[in-house]
Amino acid sequence: MPEGPEIRRVADRLDKVLADRPLESVWCAFESIQKRAAHLQAHRILRVESRGKALLTHFDEGSVIYSHNQLYGVWRVVSHGSELAGKRSPRLLLSTQRHDAWLLSASDIELLDERELSQHRFIAALGPDPLAADTDTEQLLAHITQPRFASRQLGPLLLEQRFVAGIGNYLRSEILFFAGLLPDHRIKALSPYQQRYLADTILTICRRAYHHAGVTNAQAWRAPMIAAGQPRRRWRHAVFNRAGEPCHACGTLIQRRNIATRRLYYCPSCQA
């Protein structure tokens, strides 16, 4: 499943090709939305944005298309009229004179009124989005130190979207590594400095992944590997998917555990 940074990059791409351009067509495989397709086609898209792992397409007459890729959904942007390659099932099409934006294989698509958005079952439950311009360390720190999270272990907690929006499996491992924390740590057991450092690390790693197309490893560690011609999968992350390889910081072998049914990678020395 794509995580917050990947969905934000998709939103940026869709906004660039769709926003404030006359629509040629709007089509949806779901009848409830298709009934209003002609109405939407007569209007313009104001903007496309992400909230956590959800994507929101805002129309000038007050409608919003909510979509969530879940495990299998993917957006494809092609030249207008081009045939789609592959066997994925088309679910949504937004077309301009120059581009076709297809949402494929997704099952979670809804047409909402802008006024309903804040009450939407998924949007209303989201924690702060680290990629939002108005999210800072102070705001995030105040949220993650609320009593309702205090006794929870960080391993499973970081995957809950009500804690922080947009974090998934690779971000979880990377955030814990750079924060120097184990998945067993609990918010209430951290010092005030550790709590603040965790909040700051969440912002740093999520924004690094956004700006560098999913790369979370530190520049000082990845640069020599890139120069040596190593493949992206070797230098993309600091710990994720690196079980049995030496830690960039201390040389200890990276370990893997399953937490909340998902694989998590960590350095037993740096995160002791």
C-alpha cells in the first residue's frame, strides 16, 4: 500500500494536469458516482490534495471525490485518448484535452459534498498529517502525547492513522530507527526530550520520503553507495528491508520482527 509521501506525490501530479482545466469527461465504474458524471464534467477541478493515504479531488461547485488506493489501487496519467497497458480494472477517469487520469483497481471511491468532508469516517479520524504545511513539531508533539496514546507501544501505534496520518510499514521502521527507539517503547516511558525528538523525526523522515520519492536513508550514507553504482533498493532505506546487513551507523546487523502482522526492521544497538 502506498504511504503518505507517495500519495502526496500522486496528488501533486494530478493537480498539475487537472486543476483549473476544462474537463473532457468524467467516468466512474461505481453507479452512485456515474449518475453525476455529466454534472461534474460541466465544472472544473479546483485542486487535488492528499490527506494521509487518502486523495481528495475538489470541484468548483462544492463536490469532492474521495479515493483511497488501499492495497491494489494505482493512478495512471497518460496522454488523452491513449490506451492503458496492463490488466488492472478501471474505476475512475478524469480527462482534460491533454491528459487522462485513471484510477485503477481501487475499491474505495466516494462522491461527497465539501461540507461533509470533515465528518467523513476516515478523514475525521485522521491524526496530523506530517506533510501538511501547517503541521509543525509543537502541534504533532501535543497530539502524540495525549493520554489516549500514552500506554501504547510504538510499533503498532505508528501504523494507526489516528495517531499520525500517512505512516505505513517502511516509514514506521525508518522513524523508529532515526528516533533511536524500539517498537516496544511506550510514549509515557519516554523523556520529554525523547517525545519531542520523536515528533521532530516523524516530520523529518516523512518529508524526506516525499521530497526524495520514497528515499529515507541519510544523504551521508546513501551518497557513497550511489557513487559505487549500487541499486536503489540497497541505499533507499536505513533499516527497512535490510535484515542481516550492517547498520550504517554502528555496523550491528539489522534485525527483523513481525509487529501488528507487519514486518519491522531495527538496529538492536542504535535503538537499545
